[in-house]
Amino acid sequence: MKFGPVSPADAIGGVTVHAIRQNGFVLKKGTTIGAAEAEQLQKAGITQIVVARLDDNEVSEDAAAAGIAEAVAGEGVTVERAFTGRANLFAATPGVLVVDREAVDRINRVDEAITFATLPAYKAVVEGEMIATVKLIPFGVEAKLRDAAVAAAKSGRLSVAPFKVKRVGIVSTMLPGLAPKVIDKTLRVTAERLAPAGATIIAERRVPHDQNALTPAIAEMLSLGAELVLVFGASAIADRRDVIPAAIENVGGVVEHFGMPVDPGNLMLIGNANNVPVLGAPGCARSPKENGFDWVLMRLLAGLKVTRADVTGMGVGGLLMEIVTRPQPRVPVGTDGNRNVAAIVLAAGRSTRMGGPNKLLAEIGGKPLVRIVAEQALASKASPVVVVTGHQKAEIEQALSGLNVRFAHNPDFAEGLATSVKTGIAAVPEEADGVVVCLGDMPLIDAQLLDKLIESFAPDKGSLIVQPVAGGRRGNPVLWSRRFFGELMMLDGDIGARHLIAQHGEAVAEVEVEGKSAFLDIDTPEALADVRRA
């Protein structure tokens, strides 16, 4: 290739190396100069221009880019006309991008003049999305190099595997303490995950977390014609002999792989029954955030087999977010992580289920219900105590007069519980390591229970969420490490944060309690009357 400055007359047949702007005349970079362009250059007063001129054994940048792009484009891929040495490739159908990394590397190692870039392998793509690009660095390249890149491209073509699986069955297992609305949200999130692939939930069942109950539920999904079965467990899978893998084997299926080097998503289980994939979903699959579940789900929806080798090869790039039980920098061993715990008392609700006056102002033993809860929070090791107000703000503040609490008003209280949680979290001082979230309508909460939660809060040991339980049933209040404040601030509606507990099961410490203190809330006039009689 000849490269350098020449006169406009001598530039004919060459390609402009730089854009030219002078006296109102514009000539773009990469323009092949003809007689007309040479005349315009002279009229503009330009006496010299830098051009590139191809040798006989070279092909132009556009021709080379187009040839390589056409060679590498496989099924489900279209190529745009090359321009300025670039040829872009697009998905012709919704699906999953299949890339031969070794072939991509071979193309890029032919010569520094030739580059080829793609989206990540197995990324879900939509029709019309750009998935790859071929770019020539110089204005031309030797034909033999173009031919070598074309040969490398043909050895491992880029393709889009179209989404094929359309019928998905879902089974959710249940344990005491898992609210139905958590499952409802899981179904909504899953439906949104499936929608881009054109897949729908054909049926969903909720059964006890027991293999004898789960087995027929999976069998039913298969009989209904599900092409993929998803199982969301109330408890994380701990072993190949646990409830979900045992149920898969009970229907004549096999467990193909358990565990994956992707975080979140470690506890994914891949099984197969009657040639239908059956996934034991990790807890993070309840969240809309990208996790290892997505990596497997999208491939299966495109009809691609996910092998053990595929899963074990996901480690590089598999850390999708900081894992809360392994913070950086690490908490030093021996650090007392439970000194600075604040308390939030949620007292903003409208008591709609009571069908009458504000329950938080109802008196029990001569004290308003909300004052009983606030006094116990103040008597505990938690400090400070933040009370979130909303409905009847002035009346709630009056009921708590004389108490050393901080008030945080939630003007959006009518939009649901999540708005009050976020208001409370925003009011927690920066020096607090965590916060225990108390419901203002739980009259049996006492300082002793709160202190048990605080004493079990141990960030250095991975205990970042602390929750009272009794007989497997999960109660309130719940203590949250500051590391979850960001996720708590993203809550929406009236669901609360139970799905976060399911998502971060590895960070949960359970405190066994006796009696009703962690479970009794006042939602009805009958419940209030029962407490008053007790």
C-alpha cells in the first residue's frame, strides 16, 4: 500500500486518509477520489492531500470486511453492507448467540489489520440486535490475509439459536413462614424472564417441601406437556439427596449436575426427566437481577444442551456481583460486628384490614400498641430507634411523646410497606452496622427478643441477616446488615423483604424462639380483643 501526500491531480484513484474541510468544501475520510473530487479540491485551494493507494495484491477495506463477515455469518445471522472498513452482523431472530471462541481468536490472529468482535457467547439477543462486527484497521489488506481470515471464519461460524421451548411448568415448595406473596412475585419475575423467548407458564403448583409431595407435582407438569420444568424450593438444595433432586429421580429422571461456579447462582441443579429439562432453581432466581439461573435458562429455552463441561466452564466472569458473605475488604477476624445496630419501628400504615380506627393507637393495658413496641426497642441494645410515620402522623407522634425516638415521615405510605422500609433505612445513621426492622403492630415483641437477634448478628462469621424462627416458621422482626441496605432501598409495593431472605439464604442466621412474640400481629378486631383478654 502506498501512503502519503500527493497533489489533487495525482490523488485520483486514491483513498482519503483524513477528512478534509476547507472553504466550505467537505470530503470525508475513506472517499475514493475521482476526477470530480480532484477538481473540487483544486477549486478549494487545496494543493496537497494524504491518500492511500492499494497495490495490485491488495483488496479494499470494505471488500475485505464484507468477505470475512459473510464467511463467519451462520444460521440466524445477517450482514450489513460494509462501510468505512466495517461490516456489522445482526441477529435475524430472537435467540441465544452461539460463538466459537477459538474461531474468533483465529480470525484476530491472522494479522493486526483484521479485527472481529462479538457479544458474549450465549447471550440472549433480540431480532435486529447487533451481535458482532468485522473492522479493517488500514484502508486495504493483502488478498492472502483476507483469504486466511475467511478460512478461519468458515471453521467456526457465528449463529443464533432461535428460542424453541415455549411451554414451562413451575412447581413451588412451601414451608411455614414462606408467604404466598413471595411465590406470587417469583412467578411474576419468572414470567418476565420467559417473555423475551416467547415462552409462557402453562401451569404452576404449590406443594409442601417434601419429596413425596413434589414428585407427583413434577410428574403432572410432564404430563401437561411442559418442555421445561422449574422447581423453586422453599429451602435451598443442600445435597444431591435433598428433596428436589430426590423428586426428580422419583419420576424416573436423573440429576445431571448440581452446583455452578457462578455467583449468585451457586446452588443451581440441572436434571432431566423424559428428555425434559428440570431445573432446581437457586434462591437468586426469585430476583430479576442477572444470575447463574439466567445463563442456564436461556440456553435451554433455545434448545441447547447444557452439559457438565459447560457449567464448569462458567467460572471466568462468573462473579456477577459482590457476595455479601465475602465482603471486600474482609471484616477482620474477631471484630465485634454487633455493637452498632439501630432499630426501625414501622408505624405508617392505615390499618385497612382492621376496618376501623388506627390499630397502632389502640390501647393494650393502658398503652397505645405502637408505644409498647417502641418502648421495647428502646429497652434493647438497639440504638437509635427510628419510628416511621405516615397515616395519622400527629397522632402517632403524640402516642410516643416523651420517648427518645427519632421520627421519619413517609409521605408515600399509601403505596405500600416498601415505601416505609425505604424511609426507615434512609434515616439510619451511617455509623450503624445493621438495623432490626420491627412492625408496629406486634405487641409481644420484647427487648429480650431484640437482644437475641443482635447477639447473633456476626458479619465476620457470615451472619448478616438474623431472623427468629419457631418450628421452622419464620417470624419478625428481622435484623439486616448494612450490606443489604441498597437492596432494601429497591423494594417496591407491599411485599416486604422476604424474597431477599430467600435469595441470600447463605447469609441468614436463625434464632430459635418460644411462644408467639415473633408471630403475633394485630390485623383484625378479633386479634386485638384476644390480646386484651390475655
